[in-house]
Amino acid sequence: MATIENVDMDMDMEVTGYAIAIGCLISGCILCFHGLKTYKILQFAICGLIGASIGLGLHAQFGRNEFYIVAIVLGLIGGYLGYRHYKTGLYLCASISTYLVVVSGFLHSAYEMVRTTITEIPDATTLLVIWMKRIKEAGDLTAATTTVIGEQTATVLGSIQQALELLQRGMLYALIASIIIGVLAILLGDFIIIVFTAFLGSMVLTMVIEKFVQIRPDMHVIILCGIAVIGIVVQLLRKRNA
């Protein structure tokens, strides 16, 4: 019975995963290739999420269920203000979208850095051989065990430290880029909307691709930029022909 339940649970999770992937595929295509036309909806959604996150933050701080209602109300207010106050919402959407796109690239690189290090750790048989060699060299079972474990731990911790430093740099670059794009969005309007919606949609589509295919960090950037450029061209052509 437990086995059947586990199989059913795995199937449900797989179906849910595919449903999410299809939803991301559709939303990514809409953002990437129709971003300018659907921008108002995006602006409503992002500003609404900002308002809702404030309410959820209050719930996390005070632990009262009433703040879920506050989150809903603030989400609706935030969405309405973002929709009605064009330039404020435009700046927030452009900045947040740019930040997410830039951080996603650095996050993928940091993840690959840690994953590669863990993959390179010897398997159990190799570790046993190394352990036996250390015993022969040290003549002490405890010292040999400590040495082997310490070597592997140091490798993993060093990789994690490098990944965190890379991610911190990425967050700084993303913050700078988000401020610049936010200001340009106010100054240049439609063209910047096309650019950041194309890149935001491309980020979502790249995430969908990565669900089914393992991609190296350099290919992640190439695919993301390639899809975004296609999205920019399509949107510019639509705008010119409108």
C-alpha cells in the first residue's frame, strides 16, 4: 500500500511539475513576444506582489492570521496604484524585472559551481582507498578518518564560499543595473519596456528549458540573450506595424 501511495504521489508531483512548466512556457512567451501590449497587466501584478509581500512580512513578524487579509488588501491596493500611476509602476517593474534577470544568471553560475564540486567528490569506493592510504601513512585510524573527512569538507565549503561571493557580486551588479534600467524606462518608455519584458520572458523560458535539459552557465547566458533578442525584434516589428 505504501509503495502504491508513493507512486501516486510521484505521479501527482510529476503532473504538477509539467503543469507549472506549461504555465511558465505560456507566460514566458507572452512576456517575451507581447510584453509591450501586456505591460499594464505585468505592472499590476508586480506592484500587487510588492503590496502583498508587505502584508506577508507583517504576518511573519507577528504571526497573526489576520495579516493574510492585510496582505490581500495591500496586494490589491499595490496593483491598483501601479496600474494607475504609470511612471512609478514603470520604474518599479523595470527595476525588479532587471534585477531578477541579472540575479538569475549569477544564481545559475553559483549553483553549477557547487554542484560540480559535489560531483567531483570521490565515490565511496575511492574514499575507502584514500582512507586506507591515510591509515598506512598516519598509522592512526582516528587521524586518518579526520584527515579524509576534513579534505572533502574543505573542498565543499570552499566551493560554497566562492559561490556565495559570486552571488553577492551578482546581486550588487543586479542592483546597479536595475536602477539604471528603471531610470531609462522613465526616459525612453516603450523601447525599454520591450527590452526588459523580452529579457524577463526569456528568463522564464530558459528556466523551462532547464527543467528538461542541463545547461552550462555560459550556455545559460547565450540562450537567455538569444531568446531575448528574438523577443525584442518581434516586439519592435509589431510596434512598427501597429
